[in-house]
Amino acid sequence: MRYQGREVDVEGRVRLVMESALTARDRVGVQDFVLLENYNSEAAFIENLRRRFRENLIYTYIGSVLVSVNPYKELEIYSKQQMERYRGVSFYEISPHIYAVSDNTYRAMRTERKDQCILISGESGAGKTEASKKILLYYAVTCPTNHHLVTLGDRLLQSNPVLEAFGNAKTLRNDNSSRFGKYMDIQFDFKGAPIGGHILNYLLEKSRVVHQNHGERNFHIFYQLLDGGEDDLLNSLNLERNPQSYSYLVKGNCPRVSSINDKNSWKVVMKALDVIGFTPEEVQKLLNIIASVLHLGNTLFGEGEEGETYITTETQLSNIAKLLGVDGLALKEALTHKKLTAKGEEMISPLNFEQAVSARDALAKAVYGRTFSWLVEKINQSLAVKEELYHSSKGSSVIGLLDIYGFEVLQHNSFEQFCINYCNEKLQQFFNERILKEEQELYQREGLGVNEVHYVDNQDCIDLVETKVVGILDILDEENRLPQPSDQHFTDAVHNKHRNHFRLTVPRKSKLAVHRNVRDDEGFIVRHFAGAVCYETTKFVEKNNDALHMSLECLVSESKDRFVRELFENSNNSKDLKPKAGKLSFISVGNKFKMQLNILLEKLRSTGSSFIRCIKPNLKMVSHQFEGAQILSQLQCSGMVSVLDLMQGGFPSRAPFHELYNMYQNYMPPKLTRLDPRLFCKALFKALGLNDMDYKFGLTKVFFRPGKFAEFDQIMRSDPDHLAELVKKVNKWLIHSRWKKVQWCGLSVIKLKNKIIYRAGACIQMQKTVRMWLCRKKHKPRWAWFCLGIGPWVGFRLEEMDLLLWFGTINDVMKMNVLDLIFQHQTADYH
């Protein structure tokens, strides 16, 4: 709707009318793509986005979806004054902003008493993490608060730098890329004040601990410790400041990043840990783990003449043993030998060089991964609803924030990219269901007859990955359970079971030369909703197993350090310490992730959803550079173009009849407000003389074409003199409508009377006809033409043929009734 430059959306929400001056519109574009008057191609779509980006207007709506373009620079649009502008203001009342989505979600939670969720999606480097931080900050500043809640708000905000330090890293596409998925619940009491929170983490990229691609870094915390830690601290951990001294930090050959200040970040993380409630002892234990991982990376192996493996860096071994609280000799034995059980007997088997390196790396990943899980759990304890606030938690509601990895396509894609892209397939399906499918189903339920908008259904791709037995994840699990699993055997099994699947093909059919060099037993290509990706299956089997071999598992589970011991005692690995028949324990990373995703989606489907689509404007991650082709590809893959097609060809604004009635009854005299909501709306629309093409009446709602709701509202909220004229028009239409109804009723009565008279005459005629037929049957002989065999051939006797000839003088209804009588008579004769 429009009122003094404002437009109100379907559910009674207010939507800002696009720039009124044509020159301003040409300069900055429109704020909602749905209102693009000249939208006839994707070029117009991109041009509107380009104009807004050029003016630092990074937010634009597509209906209810917010599109956010990463500016790669600081903008002065996130101050407390800006927050107050959006606080309590209806959706779209002022310019598009992430605060508008945040506030709208908060008010929906309060008014509907239903849990809400904001889903932030986009490619790596598109600004998802920054968007989630802005939303958290908005709630911390604008929600009701007291002393306890101030502390909670601080902890919610301070959880971000801690999780970023331990879970984010510099990649080729993003200097601060989240290498784990995060779903944060913020719990609000019945007054709307935040009283608690909870974080779920998904699929930390533990392989980054031991290996990084060229130009990438390990997790931030390693560099922050070395650059910002005090000299005494580093000495106690036996660490040097130079990152190049550590094997786990040099593989990416990127110790420094211009956009990251590790020294300052260290101070921020230490302060955040204190605010959240970590004790000095717990912080020290965390740092011991970080240092032990660095020392593990510097643990080197040698190979004897007979193939035996030994450790060449005894100093590193003693440092690790001290930091993890384990015996040095036992650690040495566990890194070079593995313990197996066969036929009830325990055996010690030496590891070759490659196996020893893998065991070392597995220990580093396991220690770091379990520490990260402990860190998240510790933060959850600090965010949990306090006892003094427990009474307020009754009747509480939740807003969830989903910040999860975006679709990834690298030059070399491994198991991590496979899981990440599988996750994005599931989320894209949810988006299609919630925005596209449900919108079209609403049109069908309301009987609007809108043309169907086609979108790519990716269920077949999801089935390819997760179907039981024949899905890629189950094939991988089956491979892991074999006595001697191999990546090549797994890859062959995938190709054999899905030889004719549309979504899967062999690498040699790739359009890229680098992928055509991959052998068929070394990878496969999956056609995702965002494009084809070639996965190289080297180490798929290893990365899918989250268990250590028995010797290492027992070693750390029996550590003298209580912190380390509890990390492994509380892990689900402890249940698998006794392998069967000599096999190593196995915990499926892929299927665990699948179960987590299904639980997450079940939760999302039970909430109200808001969507933020983050867009990466260029691959170089620099400001003021807008690459149209790159952006269009992201918009197409994320389903935004389909959303716009649906909104442009449909009715993006709608309102239930009773809401329109409640909204405008104050503008009308009591005589008109006594009407029922549907008749009230119908009278209103007819009186206004609106074009029938601009709106449609559904069963329970009225639907508007793009921008037409604004015109309607502008008329309704005009000056009193104009409103008086409108009332006269409504009265005139009602009188005319009622007179037409009286006329229709009179005509209906006349028609009914004539119908009754006609039917009475028809009954008499039918009776006469049947009596005549019975009389002729009784007294008239069978004529010669019947004797010639014509009658039996057509299936009627002579009398019946005469009767049918007479039918030419009566109507079809009477014919059918007489035929029924004949049939009944014939049936009686037969019996």
C-alpha cells in the first residue's frame, strides 16, 4: 500500500514506494525487483543491481527475499541511529536493509508466537558471516534488556570472534571463510527479551589442520597465537613466533594476509573468552591443544632398512607428551604401531612410513576437532537460560540464524566440497519449497489460475547422494567397512551403480581439461543445481572415517590431563574402542552429517523463514568492481531469477479480506462497516473503479499485481473530501448491487415457476405416452416389417419403434424418461 510515499505489503505490512522521481530511479534503480517496469530480460535485472551497487545501496528486495551484495568495504549504514530507524517499523517502510529483515522476523515471532529462522546463503566470500554478525548486533542493541540480559547479549556477540578464530581460515575465495556450519538459536521470553542461546556446529573442515592448498592458511588461531601471544606464553609452550617454522602452517605458503591483523585479533579473542566465562585454566588448556597440534606437525619419521618406521624428532615428541598429558614412550609406540584384536587375541602391528604419517595427522585432526566441539559446548553453557530467568522461559520463542558454507567449486574438489555442496542442495530444495512451490500452491488453492513458473527440482541429485544402499554416502560407508578399503574401488562402485544416472558422469566428459586428466577410478562429476563439479576421490575413504586407530584412541583416553581425557571420553568414539575381528573402528563422517542436516531441515520446516541471499560482486574481492556475468550466475543458481519470474507474473501482494476490512473500516461510515469483510472489499474495489487485471479475488484473500496495492492504498488514505466522494461511490455501487440482486431473485422465481409448470405438463405427456404404448402393445398385432427381422436387429419391438418415432415431438429429457420406462417394462417381461 502507499501512504505518503509508503507502500503496504500483503499481510498488512508497509512497503516503501520506489523512488518517486524518475531521475532518481534511473540513477539508483528500484528497491524491489518486483516493481521493475521494464523487466523483460536478465540484463534489466543486473542493470538495476549495478545501479544500486554503484551508489553503495547494497540491499535490494525480490518480494520478501533480501539480496545483499558484498561491498568489500565499510559502509556507514550500521550505526545505532540506523538501528533505531528500523526498530518497530513495518517491513519495507524505509530502504531495504538487513535490519528490516531482522526487525520483521522479530515482530513476526512476537505477534504470531511462532519460532522464526533467518537463512543466510551464498558463495564463499559473499558476506554471510558478516550478515549474521549484523543481525546479532541488532538484537543485542534493540531488544528489551536488564543487567542479566546485557551479559547475555555480550556473550552472544563475543562468541563470534572465538568461533571465527577456531573455525575460520583464509581461502582462495575468502580471507575469512567459515570452515564449519553454524546454526544459532536465540531464545526470547514472553516480553521479547533475549534470555538464552544455543549453537549447533556442522562438519568442521578438520583436514585443513594438516593440509592447505597453495595460497590458503590454516585456522586463524594458530597465526594469532604466534603473532599475538606473549613471550612467556610462547616459551611455556615451546613455540617460536615464525609461522614458517611449522609444517602444518607452511603448506599454503601464505603466512600473512593484508586484510587480517593477527596480533589485534589475538587480543579480541582473549577478551571474548573472558567475557564468555572461560577460566584462565581453561584458556591455558585450549592453548596447550593448539601448541600440541603444531608440534605434531613437526614430528618427522624415518624408515629403516627393513621398512620399519621410527621417529626422528624426539624433542617434538616430548613436547607433545607434556602438552597432552601422556607418556612419551607410549606416544612413540602409538604413532609407529597399531593395536589390533583377532580371535580374542591382541596383536601389535608396525606401521609403514605412509601409515605413520597418516596416524600422526589423524591424531592432530582428532584433537583439534574434539577441542572445537568442546569449545562450542562451553559457549552453549554460558548462553543457557539462567536459573533466575527460568520462569521467563515459559512461553518463549526462538529466532534461529543459519550461517553455513556456500556452494564451492575449486580446481581440486575433495570430500569436504562434496559434503558442502550436498548441504547446499538440501538448502536449495528447502528454498524452492518455501518460496516457489508454496507460492504456486497458494495460487492454486485460492483459484487464481496463474501460469506455473518452472524451476529445477534437484530431488534426483539429493537421492544420488543419500539414498540408502545405492547412495554415494552409503557406498562410501560400505567401502570403509571392508578389510582393505580403497578410493579406487569406491569410485568404481559409484560408477557401476549409477552408470545411467543423469546427474553423474565420468571425469573424461568434463568441459575442463584439468578434469579430463583424472582417471575414471579417481573421481566422478556431479551435476549440481549450481553447475557440474568434478570430485577427486583421493582420500575420500580416509576422510569419511572419524575414528583413530585403537592404540592412539586408548592413549589419549587415558591421559593424565583431565581436559584431554574428557575430550575423548565424552566423544562417541569411546564406544568403538574394541574393533571386531581385527577391523579398525569406524565412524561415518558423511552419514553423521546427513543425519544432522535432516534434523536441521526438520527444524526449519517447523518455523517461519526469512531469506537473505548474499552475492559476491567479483572474484578478486575488491570494492567498486561489479562483474555482471559472475553475479547473474549466482542469482540463477540460487533461484532468484525464478523467484522474480514468479512475482512478476503473479500477485506478490495479497491480504486476507478481514485484514483489509480492519485496515480501512475507520475510514468508512458505520453503515458500510456493517458489511461482511468479503462484501466490504468487493464494494470498495468496484467503487474505486480499479482495473480488473490489477487484482484478483481468491477464496480468502485479495491478490494484487506488482505495485497495484500501493495505488489502492494511496486512494484510501487521501484527503477527507476525496474520501467523501469515495463513500458516495460505494453507496451507489451497493444500491446498484442490491437492485441487481433483487432483479436476479425475481427472475429466478419466475424461471422456477415456469419450470414447475413445464415439468407438470411433461409428466402428464409422459403418462399419456406410456398408456398409449401399453394399449397398442395389448391390442395391435405385430406388423410385417417386424416379421422380416428388422425389429430384433435394432433391438426393439414394433410398438417400441412407433414410440421412438413419436419422440421427435418431445424434448430430450422426456425421451430419456420414456426410454427408462420401456427398459423397466422389458425387464419385467424377462423376469
